[in-house]
Amino acid sequence: MSHEKKHVLEKIPLDLIVIITYVVIGVLTSVWHPTWLIFLAIPLWHSLLDAIKRRRIGYFAFPIFVLVVFLLLGFIGGFWHPGWLVFLSIPLFYAFVDNFANDKKGD
């Protein structure tokens, strides 16, 4: 069993904060949509912490981040087109990460 000390950021109960925030906003303003998008902050947060802990950006859930950007562009701005172009950044991100990781191995 691992006895690693938790980083201070890992102690933040983000899951509970997101649920409470969603319910409060929904009850007070009746804006349930697109407020549900805040639930996507949970996997983003945990993947960011994992990427920081492992010191590897490739562990960040970049496709979920891109999805959030696309949905916000669409729901709030109505930019479904050309908003879909943000999905093209996913292979670019992983190509960059892979290239960067290979460069570090060569050092």
C-alpha cells in the first residue's frame, strides 16, 4: 500500500464542489443547460493533477478540453462552424507531446 502524501491540490473535493455548484445554479437560475458542462471539469482536473504528478503532459485529457471548448463555442456563441476546427488540434497536441518526449529521451 502506498503512503504517498497527497498534494494540496489533490485534497480539493472538486467532485462535490461541481455537484453543489450545478445544483445551486440550476435551482437559483433554472439554467440547467449549458451549466451541465461544468461536470467535464472533473476529468479535466484529475487528468491535470495526474499529468503534474507524473510530469508528463500527455496524461492531460486534452480531447475532453477540446470538447469543452467546442461545446462552449457552439452553445454560447453559436459557432458550431468553424468551431469544429478545434478538433484538429488533438492530433497536433499528441504529435507535439510525442515529439517532445522523444527529444527528452535523446538527451
